[in-house]
Amino acid sequence: MMMIYVLIPISILLLFISYWFFKWAVKKEQYEDLESPAHQILFDDKVHKKALSSFPDE
């Protein structure tokens, strides 16, 4: 029974922390664009192409 007096405040604290992180993420627009990061991995970086073109042909 004594464990309940410890677990309930800890769970309420975790609830408030989770709510605060969710509110922060929405405010910083973390959930605005969910599609493009998945598609960006398919394209080459410009830096990568420049690095490849600087090597001499063998």
C-alpha cells in the first residue's frame, strides 16, 4: 500500500512532463512536415556530388 503513495505522484509528474514536451513540440512545429524527411533520404546531397567530382579519373 505504501508503494501507491510513491507511484501516484511519480506518474502524475511523468504526465506533466509528457504534456510539457508535447506542447513544446507543437509550438516548435515539430509535427508540421512529416512526409519530406522520409523522401529526403532518397536524394543525394550537393556536398556529396561535389566531393565525388573532385577526385581525378583513374
